[in-house]
Amino acid sequence: MRQYFLLTVVFSVALLAMGQTEKSTDLPVRGFCIAAPKPTDLDRFIKFINDELGPRKINILILRVDFNYQYESHPELRDSNALSKADVKKLVQAARSNGIHIIPQINLLGHQSWAETTMALLRVYPQFDETPHVKMPEKYVWPNPDGLYCKSYCPLHPDVHKVVFSLVDEVCDAFEATAFHAGMDEVFYIGDDKCPRCAGRDKAELFANEVTKIHNHLHQKQRTLWIWGDRLLDGKTTGLGMWEASMNNTHRAVDMIPKDVVICDWHYERADKTAVYFAMKGFNVVTCPWRNPEVAMIQAADMHSFRKTSTPEMRDRFQGIVQTVWSDPGTFLDGFYENVKDPDTRDNTPWNSFKSVFPREQKTLR
């Protein structure tokens, strides 16, 4: 904890030394990304918005909704214990009263399964599966002979977008959202050799075409598309590997997608400078830490530095920082309020990372 405190002090002094009163070096995006709460955690999460996100001047809240909403267009895809329209309006009101814009997320293309569980889309519509020949295991392990991490839907199935775009439109309407996050990270299954539609096709073109199709659909209602950036990075050339970057050639899609897509550039163990790459490609970019406070503070300082030292053409593309949380809200809130230590990483937790980057009294990130 002493090291964590010292890092916080050093970071605060460094930001003050940068002269953050200059408008050009402010961070336009001060974000927080977490799964949407279940109804049982709704009141507690709204209290967190009012007591913590608002005072820390968070202005973007990415909520990973997926099937945690009582969809009317496709009720067969609802989670069994999902948020109602009234629940969502409570979230919207709490966010709005604190100057926060909610961006709902549904994982599109990839992440259609997790471990042994097939998510609702492919469970209800198995014909959308890119790799139906890969059967879900009773006990999931990695690595495995099938290279199964998460299932994907087939982007060329003629009926898939009619379903997923209905969900996208409905969740954006419910959250009164001007932006939507499509996920699209860690897509390992794409252009599979056994897919009757995708076999033999360029994986970069498949990925780019799906991004563009989602972008164009959102654009009809003046909504902005956000995605994770890992599939647009070359894992071999950069040494970033298959998780934080692509090893199946989707990285060339970076030159094929619309430039007004916002890139969420995530790195959790090192403060890799790939935000510069995305900005040089013409994209607005936010950097996304997870559980390492030291790395997160370097990433935040980098964003300030990039904005301060870049050309006028580049400066505003460095939009800010989004703290990510990859547990359910209940687990995060327990850790946050009780200052829980991780049994393996000790003080390296998402709540400590969040407190480091967005301290309550810190005014330099406003």
C-alpha cells in the first residue's frame, strides 16, 4: 500500500508539473467501463454513480449490457434476470444528473461464448455460428485442440444483422445513447476454412466489413461506434501477441474502416504507446487500463503528454482514458468500498487503478 500511495503522489505532482490548466491538455474522455448491474445491484450501483463517478468527474460510462435487458424486439434473447426499461431509466437519470453519458455495449462478432457457456445469440440461433463444428466442452481449458477461446457469429450469414441490429437499436434507444460500443475484441474465429460463406476470404476484409456495416447502421441515427482496438494491431511485428493484438491478419483492417470509429486501446501489464499509432491513422483513441495502478498512471500521464506535445492535427485525437472492470459490479463495489486485496496481485486491483487515475480531489483530469 505504501508503494501505491507513493505512486499516486508522484503521478499527481507530474500532472501538475505538466501545466494541466491549458485547455489543450485536458482529457475530453474520463471514462469507466463495467458490466451493467443486475436488478439486485441497481440501487447500489446508482449510489456509486452519485457518490463516486460524479465527484471524480467521470463523463463516459460504458455499460456492457449484452443480454442483460428485457428486449422487446427479441425477448427470447433476454437474460433470466434482466434490467427493465424502468431500471434503465433510473441509470440514465443518475448518469445525466452527474454529467455522464452512457454508452451501452453488446459484444458483436466475437465473444459469443465464454468458457463452457454459449451466449444467448448462438444458443437461440445456432445457425449464426461461424464454427458449428467446434463443440462446447464440458470443462473448458486453454490451450485446447480447437483453438477455442470464444465463439464468433458468421458476419456473412444473411440473417444475423437483422437480429443484432434490432438489439443495438433497442438498447441505444433505452439508454438514450448517442454512441454504442460493439466490443469486437479477441476475435480468433473469423473466416473459418469450414464456413460455407467465409472460407478463403481475407480476414482483414471480413473484419473491416463488419465494423463498417455496424458503423453505417449507427450512422443513420447519428450514433458513434466505439470498439476495442486489439484486432487492428499487428501482434507479430509489435510483439504484443495474440491477446492484445492480432495474429490472424485482421490488423490490416485498420486502413479499411471509417475514421470516425473511436478506438479503445487496452493494455493491462505495460503502458504500450499504441495510442499514437491509432491517432496517426486518423482515429480518436482512448487508452484503457485494468488493474495495475502503476501502469494506469503512466497511461494517463502519456495521454496528457501526447495532447501537450502533438501537432494541432493530432492533439484532439488523444481523447482520454477509460478505466475497465472485468468483474460484475457487485464484486467491484465490494472491493472498492472494503479495499479488498487480490490474493495473487495484492494491491493490483481495478478499484485501486480507478482510485489512482481518478482521485476524488484530483482536478487535473477535468
